[in-house]
Amino acid sequence: MGNPDSGALRGAGISPIVKIGHVRWTICAMLFAATTINYMDRQVLGLLKPTLMHSVAQGGIGLTEDSFGTVVAFFTFFYALGQLGAGRFVDWVGTRIGYMAIMAVWSLSAMSHALVNSVVQLGFARSFLGIGESGNFPAANKANAEWFPQKERSFSFGIFNCGANVGVILATLLVPLAVHYFGWHSAFLITGIFSASWILLWYFKYHKPTEHPTLSAAELAYINQDPPEKPGPSMPWIKLFGFRQTWAYAIPKFLTDPIWWFYLYWLPGYFSVKFNLSLIGLGLPILIVYNASAIGSIYGGYLPATFIRLGFSATRARVAAMSLCACLVVPIFLINYLHADNFGKWAAIGLLSLAAAAHQGWSANLFTTASDMFPRSAVGSATGIGTMTGAIGGVLIAKLAGHILQISGSYSLLFIIAASVYLVSLLINVLLAPGLKRVDLTV
């Protein structure tokens, strides 16, 4: 990724041997930090689930499997609603101000969980968190489209999307310590200082490439190497629903995003119930699974570059990468045949690590199809629509998982769904938008 296309630089009157700089990777690092904070805030609830299921007299709030599913559904429902407004908001006010406002809302909502003392209060706090967190990926994807050429976007997305895994890992390390020394309420406060620091850093460091004070001419030419977009009128987001490309992005998000939500909220409970692990004992399995998913996020984002070197076009490389990731998820159904012994525990960790890594590779490429198919002026809105549909799927999986586990205590059906939906989603994407054909908003 180090040297730009010589043609892009020559077109700007710059010698190809000039070093292009790395300001864009500083932007990527800030997106990584924001996504890390985002997922730290999300993961706290899943880790505290066994503690919150205790009665009030025992220090919990009397949470049940069914009410836990309802609380997650509330979060996901408001997360879904927020997607439409968040994407449009970022397109309207710009990435710099929009992302700061979004971070402030979700951070304050996350910290408000420390005041919760009942399931109803938890549901209210989680709903506001859903509204705030809904803006992270529309804002990050818009910044990604502003700062990276098409050929680098899935790789840069894979890097900052890796923050989701790092956020889970950090929460897994910090939450047990916070609970041990200060009680479970304190666990919801651990990201406050990170959020405030990030907002200040973003305010002083983020600008559009054409306005950035330290960006070199060579790096600006590299960022803008793709053919210029045709100017066109601003389009209301509701009209984006009329394009097949919107549905080619949104339906796979609806089907596959819920699987990540399922892993995020129910894996701690799965390991706790299946293998009788304590809050401290959950640490190693969760760390392994999410470290593997971090590798999947980065390498999955880099996969298209590998296929391009093999002679694939950019769009065929994207589809090939998604196809490989979809196939690698399938073995997760084998988890249903494992026994609750030490071998079964490590086999489950292995299968979940592979599935989580493949999901993140899939996600890095699916997210990037929005910027492949839509002009930069509509990327935030298109991403918001897709993430909204993914969140709607998350509402359904939350209620389904909570209901199934309350009645049967079995995860079997959930893992069968997880194994199958990626290949179905791939087929839908290919049929609706063959070749990831780009939308022309001027038509």
C-alpha cells in the first residue's frame, strides 16, 4: 500500500518517486480509537449479564434470559432508528462536527448506566445508548471514503473495524477488575475519559483532505486518484431506497449483522452456562475469539488486494473476498455436537474464533461496497440505511435468542442460523448488484 499509482501522481504533476506521506493512516487510527470505545461501551452489558441476573438482594437487578433479550432488543431498535438520522446528519453537518456530536451522545448515555437499579431503568439507558452509538459507522465510513482511494478502503476499514474486537478485549479485561473493586455500576464509567480525550483529538486533528494543514500534495493526489465523481443534486435519503444497490447492501446487512450482535451479547452467557465459567474464567475464551476476529478484520479487509494481484478486477476481488469469508463461517454449526468437557471448550473456542474472524472479514468488505456503489455525497446516508437494516435484524435475533434460551436453554438453532446466512446474503448481493455497479444520482 506504500507507493501510489504513478499515473495518479503524474496527472497531478508530481513525480512518482515522491513519498506520499501517511496522514490518512492517522485518520484511520482515530477511527480505530472511536470504534474501540464504541464496542467497549456495548460489551459491558454482555459481561455483566450473569451478575445482573442475581436478585436485588444479591447485588443484581433480577434480569432473566427473556428480559435480557428485551433490553438488547430495545438498544438495537433505537440503534436502527438512529441509523437513518445519523447518516443524514453526518452528510449534512460534515464528518468533523458530526462525529464529535455522535461520540458525546453515546458516551454520556453509556455512563448513565451507572445510575441503573432495575430492568426498566436499564432498558431506558440502553435505548439512549442505541441512539448515540448508531452514528459511529455512518460517520466512520464517510471519513473512510473522504480519506482513502477505492483500492485501500476495505483495508483501512478492516483496520479501524478491528477496534470492535479491541473494544471487546479491553472491556473483558477491565470490567472484572471494576466489578471486584468498585461494584458493577462502576463498570459503565470506564470509557468516559477515553471518550472526552477522543473528542478533543478529533476536533484538533480532523479536516477534509483539501483543508488539512499538513497533508502533502502527493498524498492528496493519491487519495483523489479515482475518477472524479459527476456533480449532481443532493438526493433525499428516502429516494435511495429506489436503487437496487441500496438493497444489495442493506439485505445482507439485515441477515449477517445480527450474528455479530448474537456473538457480542450471548457468547459470555454461552461459555458460562455450557462450561460453567465464572466472570474471571470468561476472560481467556473471549480474548481468544476476539483476537482472532481482529486478525480476520485486518486480513479480510486486505483480501481484495491479494485477489487484485492475482489478476482480478477491483469489484471481482471484493466479491471473491466476501465469498471466501462466507464459506469460512459455515463450520460454526459443528459447535452443536460438542460436549461440555475441556476438549469441547477448546473446540468451541476454535470454531467461534474462525466464525468471528470470517464475519469481520465479510463485514469489512460488505461495508466498503457502500462506497464502491455510491458517490461520496451519499455514502453516509447509504451506510445508515444498511446499518439500520442490520440493527432491525439485531432486534429480531435478540428477541429470538432470549425466547429460545428462556424456553429450551439450547443454542443449537442459533448456531445453525449463524452458519447459513452469509452464503444466502452473498447470493442476494450478486443478484441485485452484479459487478457492484455504481449508482448515478444524476439520472
